[in-house]
Amino acid sequence: VQLQASGGGLVQPGGSLRLSCAASGVVININTIAWYRQAPGKQRELVAAIPSDGSTNYADSVKGRFTISRDNARNTMYLQMSSLKPEDTAVYYCNVILMGGGYEYTYWGQGTQVTVSS
């Protein structure tokens, strides 16, 4: 499984961006899909996730501003980001966990840079 993230860029505070992450390969038995981010000098943190029960989870810092979604037909996941703040500046990574034979297999995209600045 390979994940290809795209959609990052430079945006002014208050602006919006939509990140995409396309999966290729044998994508079955998905347990969780998620977006993480890592700012310079900081640890990678969970931004949003859709676990196996189909619910959505968000970091407190992005609740009400970011929306995670998926298009199963296109094997693509999205992160719609609005009301962006400078503190949202980071490299964003998509993440997928697949289940097989009782094991978890974790895959990461290559990361896409989001810069929020005037």
C-alpha cells in the first residue's frame, strides 16, 4: 500500500485548504484512517481520525475547523481545513492502519507542507 498526500501550500490566516491522500495497492480491511502533523521542533501529533466504528475524532485544537472524510470508491481520504491559524503550520501526514491475520499494518504518506502566514 502506498499513500500519496497532496494539497498543501501557503495560505493566509483565516483561509482554507483541502488535503488529499490517495491510496494505491491492496487497500482492504481498513481499521483506521488518520491525519497527523508535525511542526518544527515538535512531536508528531494526531489531528483527526476515523476509526473502525466510523466515528470521527479530532484534536481539541482543530475541532470545529477541520473535517476528515473518506471516499471509499476512490481510495482517497481528505482533510478539509478552514479558519487556518499560524499554529496550524506543519507537515501533514496521512496514515492508514490495515488489519490482516490478527496483525495491524501501518502506512504513512510522504507528508505535505502547510504554511499559514500573512
